[in-house]
Amino acid sequence: MKTKILFLIIAFSGMLFLSGCEDTLDVTENFIYELEVKVFSEDHTFSHAVLVDMKNEQDLIKKYGDKIKDIQIEEVKYWLTEFDGSETQQIVQATLSVLNENDDVTVITTVKDQLLQPLVNTPTKLDINQEGIDKMASLIENSPHQFKLSFTSTVNETPLNFTLKFSFNIKMTANPL
């Protein structure tokens, strides 16, 4: 009887030890996802949407897949890599949104009254809507690791001719077990 009790205590202690070790095996990695949008239009408005498959875009997501425990988007920046316009051309309003497979839209950020010229090769941190960032993080974290990003903008002068880049600084925690 004492042997059985001792065995149960050792087995229970071992289970507690192993469950505590699971978190110590977590892997945390930072990576950057970048999206480039070529904006060309004769109109004052422009809209573009892209389906993002993070398993194809990011090796860490492909490697850990369903073993991902948490995704946090820590920072979002934007800038222009190319610009062909006047010094007074500006964004009247622009919105970056995330959509799930049902096309439910959640805004990540909105920019208003921003001159374009100063954004050339100048990464600028965006003020983010936490609900939008959380939704994007959840869609990256969970299978099938896909989402849509939608960019819409209205500017004060035409034509629109610039290349816009977004950069997402992302932290992933996964457990390889």
C-alpha cells in the first residue's frame, strides 16, 4: 500500500514537473512582415486589397503552424519608396484594414492630412487601432494563417503615382512540442 501511495506521489510530481517544463520550451522569435502597394490612379481615390498567406510569406509561421501560442504585433510603420508628385500632394485620408475569410473589416490605422513628399524613405510609426491589430494577430496565429489587408486612400491632387510600404514588427511565441 505504501508503495502504491509513493508511486502515485512520484507520478503526480512528475506530471507537474513536465507541465511546468512545457512553458520553458517556448520559442519566442521576432520577424518583420512587409507589404508594398503600388499606387497609380488618375482619380483622387485608390483602393487595393491583398490576400496574405503567412505560411507562404514567413518561414517561422510555416515551421511552427499549429504550435503557435501567441502573436503580438508590436509596431506598424509606413513610408514611400517611390514618389512622383508635387510637394503639396497629400493624403486627405487613408485607411489600412484587416479582413477575415468572411470579409469582416476591422481598421488597423487611419492617416489624415499627411504630405506625401516627407514620407519618401522615412519610416514613420503609425497610431494603431488595438482591435484591428488584435484581429490581425489572431488571424496570423490561427490556422489557416491567412487574412486580407485592404488599403484605401483619398488624396488632394492627381495623378497618384507612388509606392507605399507597410512594415509590421511581429513577435511570435510557439512551443515545438
